[in-house]
Amino acid sequence: MPRHLSIHGVVVPTLGLGTYKLRGSDAETAVRNALDIGYRHIDTAQMYGNEEEVGRGLKASGVARDDVFVTTKVWRDDLDAAGVHRVADESLRKLDTDYVDLLLMHWPNADIPLEETIRALADVRDAGKARLIGVSNTPSEMLERALEIEPTLACDQVEYHPFLSQDTLLEAVRARGLFLTAYSPIAQGAVVEDATLQAIGDAHGATPVQVTLAWLIQQDRVAAVPKATSRAHIEANFAALDLTLSADEVAQIDALARSQRLVQPGFAPDWDA
């Protein structure tokens, strides 16, 4: 099972801890537990309201900062140049770090020119405050426009799980040498009830969640950031790294796609078909 991928000279662990909706001591403890278990990829965002707690968890873990891949994101209301720079500095202060490994545009905003946002992200990176930059919740056509502005974008983070195909975006990501990070990778828990995933899990002595995470990170240029709160769930997710699926099992999971999109706010872009 691939534990890392590489882009622009930066190593990215393929399995990370998502922290959406983790607040206060829960966020700090989850990050500390994840790093103790062996995770080296932590995902947060300005909008999550937990960057300070994530930063405390990083410090409390005792793991060297350079050994952890940290992602944060700029919310859609702050995508003008001044906003991107202000939020990036705020995030660094809250995370108590000199840089993040990946800084993303969280959601596109049609009222703010994409070129302004992407160039501001590139300026933050060039100032040494981010090692990589990218986008999130961005369909393939918009991603291509962003890459025309800044060819060295690294990532598109989107909802991706067995019930939602991202074939069009994956084709674009791979063709341009980026990677895709899957959020909501277990379909907000829905994978647990799926008979196909249960059967594959039974064959491996694994859970449907572990099967799903293995399916994701076994794919070329894909990382996943499942959220978990308890140490037991964080540890169980990490065990997916030790699970290898056969080509037939992968095909069975691929066949589950049914355009079941779970994250669809009113400001979402026009998704790929």
C-alpha cells in the first residue's frame, strides 16, 4: 500500500487526519493521538475554527514539525489578494508554525477573480509561508484555468468516496501531475452499511471503512483525510495502510459509484458530470 506520494520535491503521506468539526480539546487530543499512532499528515482549515487546537496538538505530540505534512485552507470570503495574505498569516500564528505544507483555496468564489486568488496563493508560497499551494472543491475545467495561471499547483481536495465518481477530475489531476485529496472519504459513514464493502472486508478481516480507505490510497495520485475523534477510530483508520486489495476487489468498489454527492452548499461550482 503506498504510504507516500511526491510532488514538486515534497513528500505527501497518503493517509491523513481530517479535523472538520473537531473543536477544543477534542481537536488537540485527536491530533496528538494521530501523530502518536504514526500519522504524518494533518488537515485543517480557517473555517474549521480549530487551527489553534491543531497547533497545540502538533506541539504536544513531540513530533518534529518538519516531519508532519500540514494542510490548511483559505475560506471563500477571503480570496482577494489582501484576504489570502491576511488569512495565511493568521493561520500560521494560530498553528504556531512558520509555514504550512499545503495552502488551499477552500471553495471558489465567482465574485473574486480566480487569477487574483491563485496569484496571491503563489505569493504566499514564494514568501516561504507554504511549501505547496492548490485548490479545493474545484471541478476540472476550473482547475485547468487555475493551472494556466499557476502551473505548479499541487492538489485539488474534493469529496471522493465509493459512491461518488471523480474520474473526470482524476484524469485531469494525473495528466497535469497533481494529486487529489479525498475528503468525506467514507461518505459520512455510509460505507459501513454497504454489502459489497462488508463482503470485501470480511475476506480480509477488515471493516468497510478500512476497505474504503485502502481503495482510495491504493489509487495513483490520491490521498485521503478521514475525520476521526476517538483514538480507537484513528488507529483503525491507520490500519488501512496495511490492507492491499485485489484488482477484482477494486473493480467491485469502482462499480458502486452512483453520483451520491453529500456536500453541496448553495455556493458550490458546477461539478464535473
